[in-house]
Amino acid sequence: MIKNILIAGGAGFVGSNLALNLKQELKGCRIICFDNLIRAGSELNIPRLEDCGITFIKGDIRNLQQLLDLPKIDLIVECSAEPSVLASYDNPSYTIETNLMGTLNCLELARRDKSGFIFLSTSRVYPVEQVNNIPYEEQATRFDWLKRAEGAGYSYRGVNLDFSLNGVKSLYGATKLSSEQLVLEFADMYSFKCAINRLGVIAGPWQMGKIDQGIVGYWMARHKYRGALSYVGFDGLGKQVRDIVHVDDVCALILYQINHLDGLDRKIFNAGGGRDNSVSLLELTDMVRKITGNTIAIGSVRDNRKADIRIFIADNSAVSRETGWAPQKSIEDILVDVNQWMDTHADELKGVLT
Ligand SMILES: NC(=O)c1ccc[n+]([C@@H]2O[C@H](COP(=O)([O-])OP(=O)(O)OC[C@H]3O[C@@H](n4cnc5c(N)ncnc54)[C@H](O)[C@@H]3O)[C@@H](O)[C@H]2O)c1
């Protein structure tokens, strides 16, 4: 019987949306959001949470004692992170201390309380060079994998769990993969249940998109507030492709996992928007222009940044087979929701998104 749920990073984009979703769906559970508010804009989520009866605690997962001071926790969803690939190169210590050592501290809490543990990992665990080596072609508005592309761990449909994990994946990806290993070891050693989601690009309302993370929100905000924007890397064409999943779909998956954790124990899933929800930056620009009614000049930077990926699409076959989950919301749905959120909350968001 789950009474207390801890969402680490609970004032962040996914954490806050999840907290509100779980409060609604799991009546009678106490939801505790624990966050150090390092992400600019996360503080805006606190009233949203508290107004719905969710407990917010300002705390840092790098501090084990702060976690151990919490009451008995039945389930932990680990959503706290430095989620930016680029930031992980600028400040490796923070990324390692939060994404790896902080997760270890959350696991110590799970060990104390035998809490269930759901870990938000990333498609960035897959090595950059190998992903970029999947055969592709250049089309009018995007790069795309060849229809007949088929190899170890990938097909035209996307990257699956058999894809190699060997190779450089960015410090961000490396901390997440290392944490996955710790989650599995702790769950096995200390007899608690766990599930791991390797998520792709997530988007939706309450994402404080910035230049290095949260691309959909960032793209939309630049169009609305008319800021500078560039296509960076891969010759500056804007043809790189990602699959995008709505945060509501991510919440639905996690809710399912919470309700079926016994059967899903130790499972790792790739979960993303999938091929139907894949888009290039060029295509995204077109959609954002139509929705906002604004057109801005977009610059071009030819050179890649470290760990840039040309195309990533998740193969959702395994997660769909085992849970019945599939993304319900299209890219259009996502953009409409984000646009509406930015309009409704224009005043409070101005300082964060401009
Ligand atoms: N957003 C995406 O596209 C995406 C994709 C794949 C995986 N993920 C993963 O999903 C999870 C949630 O990401 P998000 O998009 O909500 O990011 P986010 O930055 O919006 O939220 C993370 C939260 O963690 C908090 N935090 C950071 N360091 C902390 C620390 N030391 N102690 C306590 N709190 C701390 C931040 O203040 C922030 O509120 C992360 O683990 C991320 O790696 C996100």
C-alpha cells in the first residue's frame, strides 16, 4: 500500500507535472516534491503544487541527511537532474554530484524504506558515434534513417534496447547510465522494486526551455518573444531529427509503472515520441510559425557541438508490448498546449523564458 511518494526534482518540468497527475490519480497518497530549485523557473511550480495539497520541500539530493530526514517513503520517482548535455561539459562536477551521487543518495533512502524506485533515464545513454553511424539520407526538410536501415539495436522504426552502450555518450549520458546500474544493483541487493525509463525529448507546458535543454519550449519562446535563434551543427541546415513525447504521456507511463511495479520490476524501457512524433528543426520552425503567427530570422552555425546527434527516434515496441503504452499526443498537440500555456502565464514566464 503506497502512502508516501517522493518526487525528487519535483519542482522541475516532469516532476511537477507528474506530482499533479499522481495527486489526481492516486487518491489518498501524500506526494512530496523535493527540489533545490536550481533550474530557473522551477520556483514557479511551487504554488501550483501547494495549491493542490502537495508538500514541497526545498532540499538537495546531494545531501544524504536531508533525504534521510524525510518520513518513511513508499515510492521514489527520481526526476531530479542536471538534464543538459552541454551543461555537463561546462560543469562536470555538478552533473556527476547530482545525476550520479544524488541518485545514490535517493537509493540510500530507498534502501532504508524498501521504497519502490522509478528512475528517469535518457536516450543519451546510447553512444553518440554509433547513433550517428546509423545509415541515413538527406531529404528536403530532414535527415532520416534509410527505410531499409536494420542493424544491431536499430531499425527504421527507431533505436531499441539491444543498441550498444559502449562508447562516449556525453557526461550527462554517462552519469545516467551509471545511475541505472546503481538502481539495478541496489534493488537487487536490498530487495526493492524498480523500473527505468530511457526517455527521449519530452515537451509540454511548464518546461522552462533554455538554449541547451528543453528545445520545444525554447523554440516556441524565441518565436513568441522574437529572440535570436540558430540552427547549430550538421552544417547549420536544421535537418537534425528528434522524436518528441508530451509530458502527459510520460506521466501516464509512470502511473502505469507505479500501479504495476511488481510485474515490471527491473525493467528498462526506451520510451519516446516514436517515428510518428519525429520532427526536424526545420519542420518544427514551420509548425511553430503557423501556431504563433510569428516568423523570425534563424541563423546558421555549421559546426557541431560536442555530443551532437543527427537523428534519434526511440523504438517503443518493447514498452508498448509490456505495458500497452504508446504516446497519445501528437507534435501538434504538444505545440498547441505549450503555446496556450505561454499565453496564459505570459507575465510570470517573461523573466524566465525571455
Ligand atoms: N526533459 C527532457 O526532454 C528529458 C529527456 C530525457 C530524460 N529526462 C530526464 O527526466 C528528468 C526530469 O527532467 P526535467 O525535464 O523535468 O528537468 P528539469 O530541469 O525541469 O527538472 C529537474 C529538477 O531537478 C532539480 N534539481 C537539480 N539538481 C538538484 C539537486 N542536486 N537536488 C535537488 N533537486 C535538484 C532542478 O531544480 C529541477 O527542478 C531528469 O532526470 C532528466 O534527465 C528529461
